[in-house]
Amino acid sequence: MNAKLGIAIARRLGASCVSLVFVVVAVFFITSALPGDVAQSLLGQAATPDAVAALRHSLRLDEPVLLRFASWAGGLLRGDFGMSLVSHQSVMSMVHERLLHSLLLAGITTLFAVPTALLLGTLSAIFRNTVFDRCVSVLTLCVVSVPEFLVATLAVLVFAVQLHLLPALASISDIHSIGSFLAAFSMPVATLGCVIVGQMARMTRAVMVNVLSSSWVEMAVLKGVSPTAIILRHVLPNVVAPLFNVMALSLSYLLGGVVIVESVFHYPGIASLMVDSVASRDIPLVQTCALIFCAAYLLLTTLADVVALFSTQERSRA
Amino acid sequence: MSGHSPPPLITVRNLCLTGRRATGPETTIVSNVSFDVAEGEMLALIGESGSGKTSIALALTGYARTGCRIAQGELRVAGHDVRTMGASELRSFRGKTIAYIAQNAGAAFNPALPLMEQVIEPALTHHILPRKEAVDHAIALFEMMALPTPHTIGARYPHECSGGQLQRIMAAMALITEPEVVIFDEPTTALDVTTQIEVLEAFRVAMRQCGFTGVYVTHDLAIVAQMADRAVVLKNGSVQEEGPTGQILNKPTQSYTRQLVAASQPHLRNHDALPPATPLLDVQNLMVGYGAIMPNGHPRHTIVNSVSLPVRAGETLGIIGESGCGKSTLIRAIAGIQPWSGGNMFFAGEPLPPRIEDRTPQQRQHLQLVAQNADLVLNPALSVGATLRRVLTFYNEDASDAALNRVLDMVRLPAAVAGRYPTQLSGGQKQRVNLARALAARPRLVLCDEITAALDTVVAAAILDLMMELKRELGVSWLFVTHDLHALRSVCDHVAVLYAGHCVEFSTASALNAPPRHPYTRKLESSVPEMHPGWLDGVIRQNGLKPGRVAPIPAHGCCYMPRCPVAVADCAQTPPPTWQAPSGALINCHLQAPDLS
Amino acid sequence: MMLAFPLPRYLTPFLQAPALLALLWLLLALAGPWVAPYLPGEVVSTTVFAPISARHWLGTDYLGRDVLTRLLYGTSSTVLLCAASTVMACGAGAFLGMMAALKRGMTDTLLSRFMDGVISIPSLLSGLVAVATFGSSVPVLVLAMACIYLPGSYRTCRMLALSIVQKDFILAARMRGEKTSYLVVREILPNMAGPVLTDVGLRFIYAVRLLSNLSFLGVGLQPPQTDLGSLTRENLLGLVYGAPAVIAPALAIAFLTVGLNLALDGKGRHQ
Amino acid sequence: MLNRRNMIKQGTRLLATGVCAAQPWLGTTWAEDNNAVGAGFAQAGQQGTQPRTGGHVRAASTSGSLSDTLDPARQSMATDYMRGNMFYDGLVALDETLTPHPALAQSIESTDFRTWHIRLRSGVCFHDGAPLTSADVVYSILRHKAPELGSQVHYHAMTMRTVKADGPLGVVIELDVPNIAFPSVLGLTNFAIIREGTTQFHKANGTGPFTCAVFQPGIRSVALRNPNFWQPGGVWVDSLELISISDDMARHNALLSGDVDIIAAVDPRLVALIRKRNIAVLESPTGTYTNLAIRQDVGPGQNPDFVQAMKLLFNREQMRNSIYLGFCRTGNDQPLPPEHRDCNTTLPQTEFEPDKARFLFKKNGFLNQSLPPLICSPAANGSVEMAVLLQNAAQNIGVKLDVRRMPADGYWTQSWMRFPMGFGNVNPRASADMTFAVSFASTAPWNESHWRDPRFDQLLALSRQEPDTTKRHALYNDMQAMIRAGSGVCIPSFITSLDGFHPRIQGLRPHQGGQLMGYNFARHIWVDEQPTRSTAGGTAP
């Protein structure tokens, strides 16, 4: 039966690869469709037609689109993401550090947000249709809907400017101890948490309500099992698959959708790198960033599906 | 009864339960119910769905479902005052002092945990036994319950066991803490009659050995007769009658009880003579299966194996068999939603294509399917009127209000039902709408897949009555699939007995009562519970329980061989021949008439 | 748990309130520009970030314009634009999702893989490119936002439709020989209306947010038109003064989206 | 022979009135006093404490992106300039009044204002220890001519016909046409001197006051004091970290919370609040302006009445109050700010006259005509607000003007100067001559309104060879009058640059060249942990 599981996973991975190929093509042509190019962006106000043409030629931007796509895609196959047109460094070296930063921020946010969301969602599922449930529902909607730059700025004003408890910037270079690490990350993480906890809690609630109304949960109650044990022993194994799906969607947002938090807290992550590279039309960099986001999204959703396969497979050995 | 009997173990006084939906007003579910259960006694709570019997049973454990609550009354169970207990007291009370066996074991076990984990959980939770001893005890209970491979069955997951096995495992789970009170909530309703006997016997063995006090919730009077000492009859949340089982079954005093008893008695509804006619539907050597196609042109796994059935115009053909025998697959194949790999079908003389898409509009209109579960068949988002009107307009029938009312009247529903949604209807009403949906198309043949299985006895009886009336009025033919032999006998002209995809016997309904009969038919016959208390003992004495693993079906021999009490050597090697008995029955067996009497 | 008691009955009418609130917003969106006291671009005060006063009920913004006026205009365009794009996205997503669930096979596979690809491209990038390529006009904005949220809606609706398609009533309709369009409109859609409405609510929130982000990047609505997110952002500096210019639009967003979502949730629950 | 003190005085006075080369530049005078450039600046406006060495400073600028570079040729953003000025020196430095002073050059001399002889300071070393030679200078200047480099000063480099070494410390530059203001050109940050043959700019190798310890584009750079800096007393702080925070609110919050010591570009709306918290705000009147350019070669701008009407439609008072909150000086549609030494202050001020504008619109039939949109962008600071106010003013007189806001990225290449009516944003130029030459002459590369006036070109050529200050000033005055009357450029105000800094930072003074002392604050500041407050009354610690 392991072979069957293997085939199922392979099929899922294959499907993701199809999406990825589509994304590779789409990203290239989308970015090629962006008006303006890196030559103009580098020259700025000093862009005269001659200068632009000369710079374009020196950056080999005057080659036909398909030729550039071929050489770029060829490089991708060899694992070469190309050179940045702006800084003349290899794209990988520029992305590498930023990606680590982003993963760090996403990781910490996950550590904080997932348990919170699970707890909130589970509690409101247990106490469904009570005042508590309603309050959680309204509150989570509120924090989701209020723009995150407002949440972030308000947090900085209160905790950094007024109370001087936390630094206003989350500069990686200032982190020397656990204390400064926690101080630097607390506000960005809380802001990001606001954005994703709401949705995750809502979806967790939906999944939980479904499971909690099943007759085997009632059976467990009638066996005298305590509520905590019911949630941990009986409910959790059954909601792993859907919850992983919820989490995958939220986490993929944490990599690509955090531009605002990165810029408010001056955090050098990959999302602001992409916005930057779009602004400077550094196409190889844009493409790499977009590919990373897409790959992360596909990876996470695939992972969620594989977990789902596993959790049902484990029980269907017969 | 007598003056100095010991104090009752369970005392219920003036119990009132209320409940409400998310935002609706509170309604009374159970009002003013009182009864006692003495130690070691088994009390039956009898009632139809909605009578509040399950709510009362749950209330004994101090539990009320979401939206419900115990409004007032006194509940004393084994010295505990259930209503005054706090949350933690209730937790240590449940599972330890009082155990519960749910109706549908398939749903009541956690699909993600191995069975053993769940069985020993009460013992571990209440710190009655350490894990190791709990496992040993569970295995001992499995043995007592006559479960196959008691040592390893605990490692399985719920979906790896059959319904009957799960029900017995659940009983083991209830008994592992040796509780003083066990509640059985319709534990055999979802089971086949043959399995039901095994489970009931297992329960009785457990009762004798463990000596608990029981409350048995059911709607089946025949089971009450086997299991209970005393019975309480409930209707709409209030007690109708209470008394010893024998008195309730034989000398009911209340009209409702009498009605219940009457509905449980088998009686013949189909009095018409068999009209001689050519087959309306002719199924010839049908093969249905799934999996890779084998060299012989058939799929790897066959579900329906070479079945031939003729359905004559205006007659009712019944198909009976236990779950998994292929009767639903057969009917789906006829309906055109299950592809078949071999054989032919003719409808009104015309060949019937396998795929519904390839059938002519007339064929689609004249062949209607009424599926088992009315909840799934009726679109919850459409009103009854909208559903029926769509059928009428689709077949270019008159879709006026008058026509709609005629259709509703056909199934004896008031015109007001047209404006309601499926969720606002009772189970019986839904099944009537389901029938109406098929009948609105003016079909010539209606395929009914277990349409009474999910209904209460009284409601099911009414549906069967309706079927026969419609047969007379409209001249509709019916193909009636069921596992209920009573229902089958009462409405069918011909009967086909299906076992493991084979048609083992085909006869007229009347011939089914007289020998010679196929061994499986006889087994089915004897498994139908009867309303006299000694029935179960008699059956067990006669057949014996056959626990343990059932041998696989031989590749070339008779499909019933592994379970056949009269099997001979030939059965394992050669396929049984089909021969005609004097009664006209076609029997598929190696043995001949004298041996099968 | 103090709050863990069921909602008292006298609160039931309040559960209807969100629906009324949502209706009120729609009215406000339609009537806003007509009842606004000033012109949206008009500088009416020499004080910036002025507090609430009789002349300016919500104070003035960072240029000394009337916040109430700008809020009314902003509400109007936010509600209409986001509603239009959300409805389009969810409508198309639901339709395609149902088709995929009904047809299965190659149609489903290709469509799903395509949507998966689209969904994984960051929304801001696609929005930026769309507007940069096709120019910034209201139809382009609506279409771009609709396209961005279509795949997510498709995913949700396909999952919902898949579970419904297996129900017996679909089988019954298919056996009757009903057309796909009838199956989609009459049989499937009404049964997933609840979850789809919830989804619409969430996507509306995202649309409000994306609109403000696009405006910030300079590809959103053209002045003097504005939206609630941009109003919050352009007056963000006023936060240090606690100016109503930044608080009012933020509250408006919260009331708008929360009200709408609760209303849609309620609608979904009744189904 | 004048004594040294007099020479300085005279030189300063002469330079202050703009006559930088009435006679061969007496560079030797400065060569004897190494402190002239740096310390001379620093000691001008004392805040009560003496400069002292040491300390770490963190400064936040506005813009910052991947395009951040250490290549002087490509630097185009404020952060780039600030960083460049930390690591590199030019031949010439511009002081607070934009007066050129020799820096790496010891003297710059010319007799015909066409051929310029530059004598380099001796004993100057690059960060890697190599001595500065004429070859480095020639390389540094000539590389701007290569179009594929994408130099910001390509235009200026192309005005130099030849650049040749004349011995190890001599450089001769020959121009196409005589230009008396040429030394100012060499004061442009982009003309900083780098090592000969440098093509990689991962690290900076200049002669500047700081060495580059860390450089992360778009994130931060860390500078350490150059112990071998050629100018003793020319730099004070030990280390300086420069970051860029483009989010306005975040930058202000970083200053308020003390995360950074200095920020550039304080929003006028927050000045009061910042000062209330004992944080200083430096006001620098600069020649930066945001302007509307109405093209005179296409669209309605071909009609001078239309241009005139648009100028009358600018409510300068309102813009001053609501956009800049008073932190600006009212502009008069000519490019030199009032404090500029060459500003023509005698021109009548253009006022807000909607009725007259309406009359002009009506007279020429523009009232019912659909007009081209006003192109604006967050890239041109304040232009969106200006466009909205203009739109509103137009609406009040019955003229419908659409506003089209463009994305900030790509604005300068995609939109600027391409539409009939568009906003631009111009930083102060090094000299009046440069302003006229690059923005208003017929052949100017950034002639925003496409204004062509042969007489203006004539006056420009004359002024470039006019050694007499008074006469040249008169020419400049005429040219400004012509711009105001004829050009399609509307300049409603000159923006006062606002920078915030904590009191421990000393040495910051206003500078006409732009933010943070013309982007050159790093070498001028020092840290005083206990600044003497003016109110502190002699209490012993």
C-alpha cells in the first residue's frame, strides 16, 4: 500500500510541477510586459534616448523576448538564476540572505500565529453560537479588515515612541541577544499575526464545528473523557489534513504578502526585495522572487495535500 | 411489583427535556417521564423517531445534545443524583458507572484511532486498569463477544471492520469498566438480520456474565421481546404505557401500542393475482464489477455475477439480500448509472443501453429510480413544489398547481407541502416526496432501493401500503430492493434472493414460504426476529453461533458454501445448478428438494 | 468561561442588524457624493488634521480638506468598486469551479493547475502589471481585481461543488437528462450559497486592501476620487495627533467589512 | 602681496557673489590651510560646543533601493549622494551657499574659461593606500562619457572636449565652449574621484573621510572614520550607519523612539510634535521645487495665454499653507530661490487670479474644450497634492482638469516630459548657469516645457564668458524674467528642506544644496553626549 501512497504523492507533485511550469512562463512574460526597463530606471532623470539605447545594449536587453526567455529558462534548468541587471551580482546571492530573513520572520510568526488561531478557532467551535463565539468572530474580522500599516504604525507609536519598550525598527543587524531578538520581532510578528490569525481562526472554527458535531465526539464525552483529551486525542488527528491546508494558504502569504510590514519595520525580507526589483525593473530578480513565492505556495499546498494523503492512508492499510 | 423489592437502581421522575435550534424558540422534547429500573433488570424504551427515547437515554448519563437541556425532573442512577453533579463528577460518572452503546457504531468510533485505543480508553481515563491489563481485559471481552481474531482485531481501524463487529466492539468498550448501568441505543438497527442475531446473542451473553442493569432503546418490538424484562412505550416525549414485556406485546392497553404491535406483524398487502404478461424489463446474465478487466472480459472484482431477472408489467419484483450482496449495484446498473461488463437488458422489448446518456428520453422517463436516502435525493435548497414541478415541466407534463396537487395527492400528501423545504419534512414525508418525484414522470417501472430501511415501522408500513395502492391505480411495476423479509413478502409478486452477487433463488412470493428453499433463504427466514420471547434462544439452539473468520468464497464452487450448514463436497468444486422446484421456485443449489425441506 | 453562555433571546434581533448595516452602507455608497457637504478636492480649512468640530464633523485631512466629504466619496468608490470586482470574481470562480466539479477529467485538471499557478503569483505584482499595461481606469481596476481573486474563489467553489456533485439529487437530475446549466444554477449553486457568501465576504476584505495598496503604488483610483484604504494611508501621519482624518476611514473600513461579513455569515447560516 | 587673512576674506567675498574666476583661481591660498574646506564649514555656525572626535551615529534617509550603488556615476538618489560623500571626494566642494571651494584640487585656473588647469593636492591617498594621481582624475572624469555606463552626468562630461594628465598632479580640461561656472560642475557629487581602472563597486575605494565597512543595497551601509583622511579635522564621528526608510511614518517613528539619531525629510506636519519632544528640526531653505511643466510644442500650451492662465490658477498661498505648512518660499515661475545670490528679486510676484485666468481661458475657447490631464506622481514630491488643488481651483472657474496620478517607479522615464502637462521635481543645481543650461536653454536635455527662445540662448552664452559679477548678475536677471514670462514652467514654491536630529548630534547647519547639508552631513557632524542647553544655568554635575 506504500506504493499506492507513493503514486498518489507523485501524482500530486507532478500536478504542482505543471503549475510551476505555467508559472515560469507566465512570470517571464508578465514581467516582460511591464512598461519601462532597467536601463531607463537606472538612468532616471538622466535618461536620454541615446543613453538608454547604449545601456540597453550593454545589458543585452535589445535581444528578442523569446531568445531572452530561452536563455533564462536554460539557466533555470542548470540552477542558474542569472545576474541582477542593477547590481551585477548573482541573483541567488542577493536573494539568499533576504530569503533567510523572510523565512525567519515567517517561521516565528507561524510559531505564534498557528497555536493562537487553533486555540481561538477551537474555543469558538466548542462554545459555538455563544457570546464568546460572536466576540471572537467580530474581533478576528476587525483585525483582518483594518489595514496592516495602520496596525503596525499604531503599535510602533504606542510601544516604541510612547513607552520606549520596543525598538521601532526590526533591523537584523541590531540583534545581539535573545532579548533584543524578541524585542525586534515582537511587533512585526504581532502585526502579521493580526492578518493571518483571523482567517485561520475562522477556518479552524469551521473545520472544528464539523468534527465536534460527529457522533464519536459525543461518544467520547459519554465515556467520561475530559474536554482537553477529546480535543487533543480525538479531534486533532482528524482535523490535521484540513488544518494543514488552512495553514499552507496563510503561510504562503507570509512570504510574499508582507511588503508593508517589511517596509514599516525596515526588515530586509524578500517581499520588499521583489517590490524593489519591480520598481527598478531588474527582471531576473523579479522573476526569481516571483518564482520563489510561487514555488513556496505550490510546495506548501502540495505538502498539505500530502499530509492529507498520509493521514487517510495511515488508516486504510487494509 | 411485589412489596419488598430492593430499591431501584435507576429512578426517573417527572423528567422534562427541552431543546431549540440556533435561533428558534425552545420546544419540549420530553415531558413528565417517570420510570424505575431495578438492579439487574433490562428496561426497553420503545418509540418511533422523535419520541424522545434517545434523549431520555442520554439524560441518564447527565448529557444533553447541543441546544438541548434537562429542564426539570429527578434523575438517580446507581446512587448518584445526576442533575446535581458538576462537570468533573459527571466525567468520572460517565463511562465508569454508566456506559453507552450508540446506534451507529461506524460513526461512533473515531476514524483516526485504532479500535483498541478507543476500547481501553474508559478504563485508562477512569484509572480502573493499567494499560496492559486493560488490553488483556479487552481481548477477553472480544472473545466473549465472539469476535473473530480477538487478539489482533484491536489493531484495526473502524473502517476495517464490519458493522456487526463494530457493534460488538463497542459493547466491549462499554463493559471494560464493568459499569453498573449500560444503555443500548438501537444497537442493531443498522445491521442485517443475520448479523443482528449474532450481536443480540453477544449482548445476552455479556448480560449474563457481567450482570449489569440495562436500558435498551429501540423501535423494534421483536427485539424488545428477546432482550427486555420490562418496557416503556413513548410517543412524542411522553409515556404511553409501561409494563412487563409480555404484557406490552401481547396485551397492550393503549391504542398507540396496539398500532405499533400491529405494524410489526407481517401481513399480506398484495392480494392481486399475478397478471400473465411479457417482461417489461428483462435482465439477462448481468455482470457488474470494478477493477482491471481480466482475460475473460470481466472485471477483477465482480459484484453482480450473471444475474437474470424478468420484471413483468404491473408486477412487483422484490430483491432481498444482506448488505454487500450486490443488490444496490444491480439496481444502479438497471438505472444506467453503474456501467456493466456483461449481459443484456431489454426494456419494453427494446435493448437498454448501459449508460444513462445513451438511453432515449422515453426510456429515461419510464424507468425511475427512488433511492434509499430521501435526505440525499431531495435538493435541500429547493421546495417540494419546485422539485416536483421541474420533473413535470421536464417531461412536458402539465405543471399547473392542479397537476402538482394531483401528484402530491398520489402520495397522500396535502397540497401545503409544496411550499415546504425538505428539512421541514419528517422522514416519512420525505420518502413520499421522493416517490412523488419518480411518479410525476409517469413511469412504467419504478426502482426502489431500500426505501423503507430508514423509516419507523409504522411509517414504513404506510409507505408499503401506498406502493400497493399506486400499483393498482397506475399500473406501475416496481422493482423493490430490501433486506426486510416481512416487507418483501407483503408486497411482492416475485422475489429474487441475492447472495454475494448471485441470484440463489427466484420464486413467487407465496412460494417463498414453503419448502424447498435455498439454505440461504431459510437462514434469512429464520433470522427475522419474531415477537415471542423465546425466539432468539430457539434460533441459537437450532443454528448455533458461527463465530470466527468466515472462509473465502470458492472460486468455482457455490458462493454460499462457506456459511452453508448443509454443504456437501461438491459445493466447493462445481458451480451449483439451477433447478425448478414444484412450487415454481428456481433454486441454485447442489442439493435437491428433499434435502432442502 | 463568562462568555460561554448561549446568546440570549433578546439579542436575536441584533443578529439581523449586520444585514441592515450592510444595506445602509450600500445606500451610503450610492447617496454619499450627493449628501457630501463639500467637494472632495476642496481645501476648506487652513488647519490640517483638525479635530472634530461643528463645521467639519470629522475634522480636516492632511491638506485641510473636509474628512466627512472625502469619507463619503471614498466609501462610495470603495463599496462600488470592491463589490463589483468581488461579485465578478466570485461569480466567475463559482461558475468555473462548478463546471470543473461537474466535468472532472481533463477540463478539471487543466483548469485547476492553471488556477493554482495564477493564485501563487503575488496579487500585488499581477495588479501592478495589469494596471501598468492596460492603463489605470475604473473598468481596468475592477477587472484586474476580479482576475486576481478569481482563482481563490474557484478553489473554494470547486471543493464545495465536488461534495455536492456526489449527492443523489444531482444524480437524479442527471438521470433525467438535465443540461449542465440547469444543474449549475438550480441544483448546485443554491446548496453552496452559504459558504460561497462567506467567501465573498472575505474576498471583499482583500479587495478593499488591494485597492488601497494599488492606490498607494500610484495605480489605483485617480484623484479626486479616493478609497477608504488610501484615505487612511494618506492621513497616516495624523495618527500621532489622534486625528479623526485617519481614525474615521479606518473605522469605516472595519464597520463596512465586519458588517458585511456578519451579514453574509448570518445569511449562510440560515441556509 | 596681500596677507593670508585678507586673501581668504576677499576670496570668500568674491565667491559669495558668484565671481569664482574673475582672475586665475588663486588656489595656493587654500593649499596652505588644509582646514579651509572641512573645518571652515563646520566652524561657521557654532552651537556652543567644540567639535570632538568619536561616537557612533545612525542616520535614516528617505529613498533606498536595490539600485543603491557605490559607483559615483550612477548615484541618483539622496541616500546614494549621502553615502557617496562619505567615501569619496570631488575636486571641488560646494559650501552652504553653493560656492565652490577646492577640495582634492589645490587650484583650478583658466584664462579663457575654456581650458582649465587643475593642480591636485599632494599626499592624498585612497582607502587602499594608493596615492591620488592625475591618472585617477582623468579616469574618473572620462568614464562618464561612455554611454553604456549610464552616468547621471553624462551630459556634463560631454561638454568637456578633452581631459588630459599634465604630470602626476596636473590635469588639463578643455571645454567645448567657454564656461566661467565650470568649477561648480566639478563640484557635482557624481564627479567624485575614484581609483583609476575601477569597474567593480562592491566596496568603495575613495579618498573620502570614511571607509566603507558594510554596504547592503536597499538596507544599510556602515562607514568607519578614515584615519588617514587627507584633511586633518575634516571628520569627527568614529562610525556612521546610514539606512533608508522610505515609509514616512516609520522614519519619523524611528527618530521619535530614538532608534536613529538623524532623519532626512521631516514632514512639515510633524515639525511641531518633534520639537516638542526635544528633538531638533533643521530648516534648510533650498532651491528644490516641484513644478508644473506645460509643453509649448504640443497641446494647449502652444497658446501663451493658456500658459499664463495656468500660472494664474496656482493658489500659491494655499499651497504654501496646506502642502508645506509654511515651510517653503513662494515661487515666481523662475528657477532661482529668493536666497540665491543670483535671484532676480525685482520681478513682480505672480498671484492667484482665477477671474483673470477664467477670462483668458474663455477668450481662447478653453472653457468647453477637453484639456489634457495633469500628470503627477508621488515620485515628484507634493505634485499629487498640487495637482488636486489646481484641479479644484480650475473646477471653481468652470474648467475641468483631470488628474492622472502615475506610479512612482518609472515616472521619470515613462511620464515626465512626455505629456502636454506634467509635474516635475528639480533639485538645486550647483550654479545658476547650470540651472539655465540644463533646464531652459533650447538644447537643454531637461527642457521640461520644450521652451525655445534664441535670445535666451544668446544671453546664456554671453553670461558664460562674462567675468564681471555685476554684469553677469544683470544678464541672469534678464534670463529669469524671460523664463517667468515665456517658459511653460510654473514654479509655485521652493521647498524648505527639513531634517530631524537628536540634540547629541552637533554641527548640522542649513545648506542650500538640499537635505542634510547638501547630502554631505557625515563629515561635518560630531557627537556631544551632554549638549549644553541654552537654558542650563551653570549647575555642576
